[in-house]
Amino acid sequence: MSVMRVRVSFSMLVSSILGFVIAVPFSLLAGFLASPILYEYQMGRVDIGPGSVGTEALPDTPIAASIADMEQMGRFTIEVRRDFMSASSHRALKWNDQTYYTIDLPSGERIAALINFKALTDMAYTDSRPLAPDTLLPIGQWVEWKHPGSDEKSYKNYYDGLYTDFSHYVDMSGDPGNLPTKSGAFGQVMIVVFLILYIFFWRLSYRIGVKKGFLKPDPPLFKRR
């Protein structure tokens, strides 16, 4: 029976450390220089203007009370009680790194929604709401909820039809709920540049070291015994 053993030579270790040490400052410099450009590009591709999905409801934004309303309106808001967050948080569904909150519509239908909670609009006290003023959720749209058939079957078996319609959800997050950040752009640039430079300087350090006699040539990476 043959066994594959991985051998890491001293030359490989030294050249790897040198590649890391050289790549770090250059990748940091690239992050400082290029990340503002990437950030501006990313911000230019998002829709955060008034009336866009995930922003605060406008005075003329229609209020949906049923799934049929949402299908007809295109973009809309939903009116909920002020205690909506605390009431719905225990019914939130974690799905593919997203949190879907449960909304009970006036029609009696129950739906899932991604919500940008920074764009809620608290309605003022009026004669019709003397005790419990309501809140308008951000502008949303009724979109298709794509998930593999196996996930859908498992979900339905586990949650036993928690939602009236599992094929769609309300997107009230949009771009405002997922805005790029300067730190995120910096990290993206730095990681990409670091990986490229690390591999380059690792191999370059090894070749120069072997050529100058400072390092011994590498033995085979894998040795069969």
C-alpha cells in the first residue's frame, strides 16, 4: 500500500515567508490607491434615489393590503403596527445568509420580506390612530423567490406552510439595504492584489535564491513510499 506524504522543504518555507513579507505592503498600498475607485464604481451601480426599493415610502406610495395588490402595484409599501419588529423577529427565517421577516397582511395572507429597517416611516398620531400609530415599511416589490426544489420540499415539510406564497417574497431591502462600504472595497482590492503578488514573489524568491545558491532546489512536493 502506497502512502502519499507531503514534504515542505526549508527552501519552500523561506521563499513563502519572503513572498508574504514583500506582498503585504504592496497589497496595502494597492488597497489605499485603488479602493476609492472601486468604491465609486460600486456606488454608481446602486439605486438609492427616492422611490427606489428599500428607501423610505413617499407620500404617494400606494399601500398594499394583499398579495393581489402587490402583484398589481409594482412598487408599494405596507402598513404595520409600531411593534412590528419585536412581534416578527421570533418568526424570522434565516435562508441563504438572508433574514426574511414575516408580515401578516390585512387580507389574512402571510408573506416573507427582506426589510431595510433604516428606512421605516413612523406615522403621526391622528384621530384615527390615537393610541397606536402605525409604521410604513420601506418601498418594496413582489419578486420571485428562487430556491432549489430540494430546499423547497424540506422547507414545506419543516415549516408546514408558514407563508401563503412560498414562491415569492417582498424585497424591501434593495440596494439601500446592501450598500457597498469603503472598508469592503479596500478589503476586496487588498485580497486580490495580495494573492497575486504573494504567488509571484514566492516563486521569484525561490528562483533567485536557488540561482544565487542561497537556497537548495526543492525536492518533489509529493513523495510516494
